[in-house]
Amino acid sequence: QKEDVEVTLLPAGHCPGSVMFLFEGENGTVLYTGDFRLAKGEAARMELLHSGTRVKDIQSVYLDTTFCDPKFYHIPSREECLKGILELVRSWISLTRNHVVWLNCKAAYGYEYLFINLSEELGIKVHMNKLDMFRNMPEILYHVTTDQHTQIHACRHPRDDDCFRWNRLPCGMTCQNGTALHLIIIKPSTMWFGERIK
């Protein structure tokens, strides 16, 4: 038996290109989320979830997400996280030119919001090993660089943890102008919130 099904891809806000799938057919409408990160109110502004002035009647939602667990009782908004990171980075790098920050980003994608906002707010580009992964996202290229001589790094190394006993960055940088670096590490991770109790 054949049935026509209309499939609509909706932005999931998780990382560039991430989508949710809305399936609509004779037997009803189903939303499959996958990993997503939507701020309050964002779904209400998605026109494709609406039919005229009302929300589409969705019979089933498949919520496939890492954080569908009661232990993640509160995950702060991106804005709250950005504000905290900005305060920390700004206060650290303002001490001297040799005070640098390493953003220990485990995944290749999904941190673009952080890189762009740090760069815009602080006027400093974020160092990365290579930029080819962003060739289809030209808007981020204004905010990242392969030049190591910056105070914010998101460079990667296969054995990242080996670097920090010697106070050097994964890219191998240990000093600027002959002076040793003062390094702090920020690990942007939602998983942290699941390890904390109320």
C-alpha cells in the first residue's frame, strides 16, 4: 500500500546543518527531533510548524536527544553561557598579552556561536588549526584564524591532554615574544550540568 508523505526539514539549532524532520501523511503528522537546541519561543516562530494561524496537529514527537533525562533539570541558555565565558575571557586576557585562553572543544562543529560572539565582543580572532571545514560558512571566516599569535585558541591536537603539563597549547605554542604563556582552559560542555545535583 502506497502513501504520499511530505517531509519538511526544520532547523534544529544544534550545529550547522542540523535538522528536525516533520513527516506529514494520511495517517497523521510526526516530528522527529534528533539532537536540537532551541531557545524558548523559537519553535513558535517556525512557520512550517503552523498551518495558517494555528500550530499543526502533531500526533507523535520522537524526542531523540542526549538531555532527555531528569538529571538535566536546568541547562542555561546560550546567552547566559556566553555572558559567563565572555566575563572570564575578558578579565583573563586583559591581564597581559601572554594570558591566553584555550577553548577545549571536543566536537568539530557546534561552537560557531561561541567563536563569532567572542571575536565580535573582544575584537580578537579565534585560532584554529585549519579553516577548510568552514568553507561553506563564510560568515565565520571573519572570526577565526590560523595565525597562532592570538589570545583565544580553539586549536586541536590528537592528544590534547598531554599538552597542559607543560603549559603549552595544542598547536605547540608555549610563549609569545619570549615570555611564557599563562593559560586557562575552558571546556564548553552541556554534559557538565548533568553531573551536578540540584
